[in-house]
Amino acid sequence: MFEASGLSDPGCVRSNNEDFLIYDPHRGIFIVADGMGGANAGEFASRLSAETLYDFLLSDTGSDPPSVDQGFAEANKAVRQAAGESPDLDGMGTTLLAVRSLNGTRVEVASVGDSRAYLLSGGEFSLLTQDQTWVAEVGSRLGLSEEALRRHPMRHVLTMAVGAAAELRIFKHTVNVRPGDQILLCSDGLHGVVDEKTLKSTLDSEKSLPQKCHYLIEAAKEHGGPDNITAVLVQVL
């Protein structure tokens, strides 16, 4: 069983919000998507991918549980088809991050792009995902310092996104969880601005889940809020 809360904010610079979130603690499905594209295409891509994946994970596919890989493939197909049918949506894409319950003690984490999931368990704070970005997959191999990578002009360039290509490279694994553990799903408008020490201390505080989400959003805005900010916080009961 889970308790969850989520919040999304345009931030301090952008007028629209291209992030989209779904949190369903009763079914144990939690999703964050961070869209990209001109006009309203990013908003369309993030919502379409998240809702397509959510609907697929709830569908009767004959497998138990439905394959998250197939769900991501369906989301990718839906975004690419919509982009091909409308010039206004051409070139749109989105990150896609999902955490879903497999049973009472395990969750599955799957992601494309650079939206992240973190786990706070037994006082230990750990990253559950791997960024699919130029910095993570190319820049880090060039021997550049952490400071140089943080400031690099290609630091936000994705190497994989839903809608960008016919085939996806999905990062996926399962994690054992126990009562009291917390999982944070967030877009790079949060993790790219607020340091992990603050993320951990917020989750470790006595605040309620909604209060923690609000605090994290405000922390990102205090640091300039250069991007849309989304946080979904899940607690294992």
C-alpha cells in the first residue's frame, strides 16, 4: 500500500508547463513526463505519453503485470503518430518516468530521458535512474570536472526521448522497498536546480507528503526556477 502526493509548477521563467504527472497510490502507479517541442507540443507530448502508459499498465494484456516495456513502446508510438499527423506537433518529444508496484515489497522503475527517481530507505538516499543525456553518457567520459559538466552548454541535451525515434532505450530495474520508504519522482526542473542534500533532508523531515512537495517546488523557485518543476512523492505503508 502507498500514500502519495504530487505537485507541478511552471517555475519562474516559463509561462507554460510542459511537465505532466500521474499518481495513483491505490493502483501503485506513478508517472512523471517532461515534454519538449514548439508551441504547445511539449505539453501535448508529456500528457499523451503519460496517459497512454498509464492506460496500458491498467489494461488486460494477458500478462500479469502488463509489460512496462510494451507500455513505453505504446506511448512512443502514440507521440510519433500524433506528431506525424499535425505540423504543429512535428518534432515533439518527452521524457517518461514510471514507478509501479509489483507486489508489497518490490517496485519497478522505468525511464527514458532525464526525469529522475530517488529512494530514501533506512536513512540512505539513492538515485534509482540513469540520465540519458549528453553529459551523463558522453561528457562524463571526456574527463571533464563535475563543475565543467554542470556548466556545459550541452548539459540539457537528451540522448533519448519518447517520440524522438522508432526504438527506445529504456532504463529499467526493480527495487525492494519496505514500510516507511519514500520514493521521489521529479523532472529536471527540480533535480537540476536543488541539490541532493536538500532533497534528502526534505524527505527526512516531519512534514506531510503535500508539504514536502510544496517545499521542494518552492526551493527550486528560490533558485530561479528556470524550468518547469514537478515532484511526486510516494511513501510505502
